[in-house]
Amino acid sequence: MASAQSGDPQALEELFRELQPGLLRFLRSMEDRAADDLAAEVWLAVASGMSRFEGDWADFRAWVFAIGRKRLADHRRTAVRRRTDAVDGATFADRHAEDAPETETLDKISGQEAASLIASALAGDQAEVLLMRVLGDLDVDQVASILGRTPNWVRVTQHRAVQNLAKRLGPKIVVIR
């Protein structure tokens, strides 16, 4: 953390590589069309506030996800006021990047599908709590702080989320290796 705060590019890259996949899964499960833009906004906010950050690795993860949640809320408020229709992804199907990002993302697809399944199968609070706990690897107190709730509320909501998933998905659950 100290190296990243002092501006060490390798340390900053390591933080990004460690947190970006989970952050993107969280954002995609909540707002698929804007997830990449929201993640970029999160990392801009992290970069601008990094020198003022105080805490350890767990605090940093919680801080990043809290920023992500705030950016998501801002996006939703703005979207209500300024409705636009996004271009369908198929429009860009014939345009390819010069590098090969597909090889890196193929390993992460099953995780994104799982996060999207959780978000579609559960109510807002339950999905958000479960995704923050799993994708963000945040503890109960950190999630409670981000959501402005008590730790007990987070525990109960997580328990109900897991029960609801089991009821809804039951035999549909497939273990992916």
C-alpha cells in the first residue's frame, strides 16, 4: 500500500489487477451497460485520492467498492434525468482490438455469469450484500459501513440471500471449475 501511495507504477498495477475483476463483476451485475465506464471512474477517483488514503489492504478493498457503489448510484440518478439508448454491442462485432484481450477474459466469464445470475435471482439489497461479500472479499463490518446498515443487518441479509438462491436455483446449480 505504501508503494502504491508513493506512486510506484508496479504497485498501482498490482492493486488494479487484484481488484478490477471483482469490481467489474459487481458493477456488471448491477448495471451491465455502464460497468466499464463506472469502473474507469472508480479508478480515477482512487488515483486522485490514493495519497490521502489511510488503512490496510482490507480497508482499501472496502474503499474501492464504496467508491464503486457511489458511482453506480450517481450513474442511476443521472440516467433517470438524461435517458439515452446505448448502442447494441453487435454493432462493434466486426471491429477487433490489436491485442488479444479475449484470452485473458475467457477465464473470468464463468465468474461474471455467476455474478449476473446472483443479481438477477435476488432482490437489490440481497444481491448487493452477497456480491460485496464475495466479489469484494469484504467483511461484514465493511459492507455495513458502505451500505449504512448494522453488521447484524448484513449477516441476516446475506443469510436470506443464500437461502433464496438455494430455493430459486436448487437443482440448476452447476459447479464450474
